[in-house]
Amino acid sequence: AQTVTQSQPEMSVQEAETVTLSCTYDTSESDYYLFWYKQPPSRQMILVIRQEAYKQQNATENRFSVNFQKAAKSFSLKISDSQLGDAAMYFCAYRTPSRGAQKLVFGQGTRLTINP
Amino acid sequence: NAGVTQTPKFQVLKTGQSMTLQCAQDMNHEYMSWYRQDPGMGLRLIHYSVGAGITDQGEVPNGYNVSRSTTEDFPLRLLSAAPSQTSVYFCASSYSSRGPNEKLFFGSGTQLSVL
């Protein structure tokens, strides 16, 4: 069974600095997709960034980027120039094409605090 | 568009009571699913549906029933609530299933407490 592990229950960073959230996963599949979701206190689930396993280039979305290490099964999220609005729970998630978009496997989550 | 609408937003039940969490989407999505979120465990898939009349179990289906009589609605039923079902429940939908760019739309969640 596929599993996703986020080993950092909580992280904190000073405003304007950079923080990296860790995620590892276990799978025997060669084709899959990885995601980072943000959940602010409003409980809304917001897709931050996605990565396709067959793409070697790391995905970036403005201040958010990933470090995808396929051999190590690692998928970390880097947030640059942290802002107060980045404070939230962050979830790493995985799925394969055969599992379908509605069947994500989530990690345990990392609560990110931004210190002003 | 309203997107994915969940009702109620908050609910308190006594052990043994039954209730239905409602989920409706107005995007004509074929695929819908229910997740529960517990501290330290992330979100876990309860049940999902790939179209009207078709449902299947996810990772943690015990204690929950679903049906999908229309494309728009996907209610989640708790027949006899237990304290272990205290959680935040999310409904989600997507247009199709396979593509990497297929986006999952989430509702705003229902916080359920079972005493």
C-alpha cells in the first residue's frame, strides 16, 4: 500500500525567511503524481503545487518550489520569503493515474507558524 | 458557481444517534469522495463514487454508508454514531479521474463531535 509520511508535525519560520517542509512516500509504482495542499484556519483545502513523477524538473509556483528526489522517494516543499498568510497546515499527497483524482493518499500534515 | 457545498458545518451527536452529512456540487462532476481528517493522521478516504449509482469503499469505510442517486449529491450516512467518528469530514469532487492536471475541489468541511 502506498503511504505518505510527514515527519515534522510543526515548523516555524521568521517572516521573509525560507522554510522547507519534508515529505517521503512509499510506492512501487513508476508513474504517479505528488501534491502539496495548504489548509488555513478556514479549513479550506488549497492546492499549492503538483509534480508529475516522470518529469525531472522540479515544479515551481511563485514563492513555492519542490525538491523531488524520485530515487529517494522524497518530495519537500520550499517556501521562500515567508509571509504571514503562509501560516497553515500543509499536507503532502500522492496518487497514481489508476487511482484517480478523487483517491488521494495524504500525509499527516505539518503545521507551519510564521513569526513576525 | 457555489462549487462543493457541505452541510452542516458543525454538528454534535450523542453516541448511537444517526445523521447524514450532505454534499452537493454544481460543476457536473462525475467523481466525488468523502474524507475524514483527524489530528496526526491527515485526510483518509472513506468512500468514493465514479458516477451516479456507483460507489466504492476507501481506506476507512466502517461505520459509514453512501449512495449516489444523482450526479450532484453524495450524502454520507452515520447509522449509529460512535465517539471514534469525531472528526472533520470533507467532501470533494473532480470532473474526470485520470489526468495529472485534474483538480480536486473540496468542500469547507463538517466538524462532527460524538459525545
